[in-house]
Amino acid sequence: MLTALTPPGTAAQGRRVWLVSVTAYTVSGLAASVAVGAVLALIGRLSSASLSSSAGLAIAGALAGLAAARELSGGRLPLLQPRRMSSRAWARLGQPRAAILWGLDIGSFFTTRLTFAGAWWLAGVAVLSADIGLAASLFGAYWLGRAAPVWLGPWLVTSATLTPRLAIAWSGLEPRFRFVNAGAALGGTAALLIVFSG
Amino acid sequence: MRQDAAHARAAVPSAPGAVPDAALARVLRRTLRATWAILAAVVIATAGLAAGASALAVIPPAFLLGWLNLAGL
């Protein structure tokens, strides 16, 4: 979906269409992500989860360890995730309708492929926090990170001829990004340990 | 996101083995530059918030995790 929303992908329709589309994508995805985070925290609250307990921190640490092991092994460990992708056919609906649907779908987190295992660590922390505000912020931040490449599109992708090969080129970054993903989960857990066990 | 790569491969059969041209290499360099800048900002923000005993310290890594999905296009 990202390549469809980069400037070359919408250039034929004008700069205004691009701006409206990426805004619609970001806002709809943010709404969906914040809602998912809030629901996860609610589940945690109902199950009496707590990050300030040693058990909660141990679970967060175990999730981070599993996520890191999976990514540092090059993705050899299976990742529990839906096989589904967001529908490219929605592009036929025109912009910004397609962008809104992509945002809602991808922002819903559990409805499409997750790519890296760190996503499960994030979901686990949201549940364990049992804090609706924190979990909603957590998922809001995750979504804004996910939508950021679309906003950087004009700087990253300067030529429409690149678009067909863009996804392939970016997939070449996967090995390095796996390493960073593991570091983010482990680093985030270290921060939780400092905050909640201090 | 991998769907985009699948569509791209279908549309450009020779692309997977193709050597990236200068423009594509520039996109990759810029993407990596942006990633390292985000990583540095995330490390600083996380460390600062954790030092202040704020639970918000977990927010910057969440942003980074979201950004990394770029590689799973």
C-alpha cells in the first residue's frame, strides 16, 4: 500500500490528492491502532495484569527474548500472524477512500501480516500495562512509525520509475532491520525494568 | 506490505536479480540514513524517559518497531 501512497504513486492525480490521501491513511490508521491498544489494556485490566509486578516484567522479558531470538535467527522461528495482506484492489475505489480503508485495515494490527516478532512484544506490553492511556499511546506511536515512510515519500522516492522496484529494494533491508527489531524489543524491556523495578 | 513486493515482482520479472541502479541505491541510502537517525533519537529518548522513571520510555521503541515494517513491504 505504501508504494501506492508515495508521491509517484499518486503523482498523476496531483499533490493535493497525495496530501489528502496520506493524511487520511495516517488518521484512520491512528484511530484503529489507538483503539486496539486500548482494548488490549482493557483485557490486561480485566485479567489483573501488571507491569509493576515481577511476573509482569518476567513475561515482558520473555516476549522480548523470544522476539529477539526469532529475528536474530533470521526468522527461522515461526511467527504467529495472519497471512492476510491489505487489499490492493481497494485502489479502484479512488483516493482518499482507498487510503482510509488501508489505514483502518493495517492499523487494526491483527488483521494483516506483522512482519517482525517485535509486534508481539508490543501487544504483550500493552496487555501487561493494563493502562489504557499508555497502551493507546504505545500503539499510536507504533502506527505513526509505520506511517512515517509515507510522509517521507517525497524525500525518499524522487522518481516514479522507481516505484515498481521500491518494495523489492526495501525488502533487501530486512536482515538489518531484523537486528534493529530485536534491539528495540530488548531495549524497550530494559527501559521497563528500570522504570518498574526501581 | 509484502504484497507490494509480490506485485512488483510479478510486474517486473527480472527485478529480483537486477542490480539496483543509482536512483534505487540513493533511495536505499536515504532509507538507511533515516533509520539510523530514528534509532539514535529513540535511544536518547528512551534513555532519558527511563532515567526519569517514566513509563512513557516504552513509547519511542514502539515508534521504531512501526518504522521497521518498511522492510516488510
